[in-house]
Amino acid sequence: MSRPYDLVILGSGFAGSLLGLLLQKRGLSVLVIDRHRHPRFAIGESSTPAADFILESLCDEYDLPELRPLSRYGSWCRERPQVSRGLKRGFSYFHQREGERFATGPNHERELLVAASANDEVGDTHWYRADVDRFIAQLFVEAGGQLWEGTTVESIESGSNWELICGHEGISTRAQGLFLVDGTGGNSGLVKTLGLTSKVEELSTHSRSVFAHFQDVRHWAEVLDELRFSRSDHPYPCDQAALHHIIDGGWMWMLRFDNGITSVGWTLDERRHPLPTQVTPREEWQQILDRYPSVSRQLRSATPALPFTAAAPIARTGRLQRLVSPAAGANWALLPHTAGFIDPFYSSGIAQSLLGVESLAAIFSESHSTERGEKELLRYAQRRQQETRLIDQLVALAYQTMGRDPRLLHAASMLYFSAATSFEAGRRRGEKGAFLLADNAAFRGIVDEICRTLPGEEAAAGLIDEWITQVETMVRPWNTVGLFHPQQPHMYWHTAAK
């Protein structure tokens, strides 16, 4: 058998392929194994300024000019038009009531639009993952990396090296690696091999999804025009965003790509919306849609783009959350999406994955076999736990407010926006702290307090007002972009990090 690879990576999604690419650039030998072939459907598509900053930094540090255009919408469209994407100017929220058409007031009481960028040129993006994952995997191969697609891992054994027995190109093949990284997500063979401990019951978020890619999704702006609501105060076209329709105990995402496809999905608190096993995903989809007339109007002409099968064009999950511990050991590591996942509500997945790639690439570039390397891997594992648990708190708080006074969700979301913009500002200064200030004890303390004091379902308006004031006061040290009091209520024209 030939000498072992320096690194074997399971999973050729963007994170696994990118990690392999960075380390090939540094002279390591890398094998990436995936049971699927590119292009393939993948969910997890909405980027953020934090993700853009990290991607730019990685491209500069590892000399990847071919990948750097993907960090901004304008440069992506000009320089990599073959890789599909969508424009994301920010986050748009619209609160829906069951059985009623959408309604709001002159101060946009049931709306919240938060611009993350000043214009389209520097805008964030939605990643059409079939194209993005394939593009990065191709760059990895062009850099000299070995990619085994359509390959099943039949066994994983650890000795002096990792030894994997794989079904590759119709034959049983062995692969050896000094170090093993798992980026396969929730069905990790390495997690099972190592018998890692699940911590999912320690998490507060309990959500599940029903989703698909669709064609011919109408713009929400058209529906607002039909309902005769003014959009003149909107800081950007509301559909050019991660658009959220908020319902009682859940929400719908809409992410538009420039190729005519829109990613759409309901994400529901499974304690308030138990999985109805007696109906199909498509039937459940329609049942939910029928309860919200304006959202139904927006989707009246939409048809599934069939990422799955014609017989079952809409996918449905059980509980989304997972968390395993630890996330790394002396000769192995889990990428963030494998180590833990909470929920897509705040579009945290791409940035957190890129941070994990950045950390592991730095450790392996320097030497993973040294005592210092083992300490860095322990630190990597601790940070992934901190980040995932903080995201869990922020998202669980948001779910507790859905379907109630919209001001509660707006205030709860300011925790996320304060953390995100503070983290982004730190990246601009060259700092490499944990995602969303997860390593900041003071910030975690105020999140604990705000979650603990959220008013109950029957709270009077006065108590809600007091809690919102409390949130604003406590988050002030991290509110550097003018949150809570925009010139036009609930409309933020620019929240870029300073």
C-alpha cells in the first residue's frame, strides 16, 4: 500500500472540499471521500457578512484568487457567473396571523427589515449549493487533491493510522490517513465509530423542517402591492434577502437564486407542531400554507424544482438539532456541521463552518502532531461547543416569541445582530475570536439573563415594554450600529460593522 495521506476528509460539501483545498495549497496530501457525486442538492444556503469576511481572509492567506469573488455579490456575478447564487441584502421579517391576510400599520409594526450591506455590489449572497460545492471540489482536484465520489465507507479503524475500507468504483479499496476529519453532517460514521456522546437533550431548540426548491415563486413585494401596503420605507427590495414569514411557533424561509429557483421551507417548533406521520410532506406543506392566505397567494404559481423525486418532491425532517462531544481528538476532528447544528433562523451555518475550516487549516498547516497542535485541537472542540450552545440560546429565544407581539421577536433578534456586528468588527481589526462572541463571558451572561426574564404568554403590555428596555440596556456595549431606534421604525438601512 502507498504511504498514508496526511489527511482524509469525509464529505465533499463546501467545508470539506475547502479544507482539503487549503491544505493541498500548503503541501499536504489530502483525500476527500463522498458517497454522492457533484452536482447534488444541498441545503444551508444563506451567507452573512461574517462569512464573507472569513472567506476573504482565507483566500488572501492561502492565495486563492479564483475563490475570492464569491465573497461579494457583485464580484461573484462578474467573475464567476457559471456558479449560481442569489443576492442577499439583509434579513426581512413579516409576521403572519393564521386565517388572516397579512396586515401591518404605518410604523411597520408587523415588519422588520435589517440591511446588512449598503448596496448590491457589496451585498451578501445565497449559495446555490449544487454549484458552489461542485466549484470548490473542482478547485481542490485542480490543486492536486484526490476526490473519491460515489464512494461508500464500509469501515473505519484507528491504529497507528486511520484505515478506511471503501466501496470505490465498484471494488473494495483501502485508504490510510494520519488524520481523519468528518464533514458528513448528521449521519457521521466517525461519530459512531468513536462512540461520541450526544448532548442533544441539553439543547433548548426543538425544530423540524418541511422544504424544497421551487420555480415560479412570486415576489413578496408583488403581494404587498396587491394588498396596498407601501414599500417606500423599505431599505432594500424585501425579496433580496433571507425572507422570513413568521407564524405561531415557526417560520418560513425564502431564498432566491438568480437561476430562477427559490429555496423555501417551513421550520416549526416540534413541540407545538408535532410531526404528523399520517400525512405526506406535501400534504403537510399544503395544510400549513392553507392557514396563511397571503403566503399562499405568494406561492400560488410555484412548482417544486424536484431536487428529490417526482413522487416525493418535498422533504421533511425530524428534529434538526444535534450536538456531540468532543468535537476533536489527538488525530481526528469534526467539522462544525457534524459536531452540532441548531436551526437556520439566523443564517449562522456557513460562517460557523468557515470558522471551523479556518481553525483546522491553521492547526494542520503548522503541525497536528505536536503537543501544541493537540492543545489547539482541544481549544477547537471547546469553541465549537460554545458557539453551538450560544446559537441554541438565541434561536430558542426567538421561537418562544413567534406568534406573539412582534416587538418581542424584534428585540430578541437584536441580541443576534449585536453579536454578529461585533464579531464582524473584530474580524476587521484582525481578531479571531469565537463566532457571535461565544467566548465572551459578559455577553453570554446577558444572553442568559435575557432568556431567563422573557415575559410569559399572558404578560401585560407593560411587562413586555420593560423587557424590551432591559434588552436594549443590557446589549448596549455591543450595539455599535444603532440598533433599536432606526429613523424609520423597524427599518434599518445599513448595519455594517464599524
